[in-house]
Amino acid sequence: MAADFKSHVLLRDEKGLFGIPFKRLLLAGVGAGLSYTIVNLALSGWSIAAAVMIGMATLILTSPRGGIPLWNRLVYRLRGMLLLKAIRHPHSWAAKLVDVLDLPLDLVRLNGAAVFAPPSGPMDIDLREWITYAYANESDGLVFVDSPLDASALKEGLHG
């Protein structure tokens, strides 16, 4: 008997409409209703159209990809483009806007020596205790040993 495993066991499947979760539909509906009320005070002829447009925009901008909603990805993209323009052209309007918004320019500069540095200090992980296969004598099993051995001794130890 085979069991199907879900990748996100802690997340609950939510019911909705057309694959859209109910909380996103509710947010879009509340946003559309609120915008209808506000626009109706100023421009009553455009209130229904504005409510539909804002409801659809809310529904689209909250669609997640990789756990991050679209509006958040767009903000990250805009921030990254602004930082890159400011670092390339230090006297441009983007650099002035980065100064006003107090965004750190150090996020753009990557230090290869720090990013690709080997771990400092002793490693506390003992990889010999990992279980990688159901049976220890499988021919293609992964084995961690204390000291380097030649391949023939290792093969004899697995099949012997």
C-alpha cells in the first residue's frame, strides 16, 4: 500500500472558488465594498466600476507564488531596481530617493570572501549517524566512514 505525502503537512487545504482560497475572496470583496462606499461619495457614476476594478486588482495582487504574494514581489523588485540604479549612478534621482528612504546600499554589494567562506571552528555534526537507506547492505547505499578506505574494502564490507 502506497501513501501520498503532501509537501506542506502543516498547511490546511482551504476551500474556495476556482482554486482561490476563501480568505483571498473575502479580502477582495471587503476591499471592493469599501472602495464602492468611498468612491460613491465623490463620483457616484463610477463607483461600481471602481469597486469591480479594485476587487479584481486585490484578487490578482494577493496571488501567492512560493509563499510570497504578487504585491510583495513587486515591491521587492522595485526596491532592488532602485538600489541597483543608485549604486550604479550615485548622483541620480534614485540615489537621492534611496537616501530619503534610508535604504542600505550594502545589500547590493556582495562580499565573495564572506559569502563563500568555509565554516569557522569545529563542526559539531556527525554525518556517520544518518540513515540513508532502509538496509545497510544495499550496494548503492551511502556510507560515512571514520577514515578513507579503498573502494574494494568498502565494497567487501557492504556485501560481506
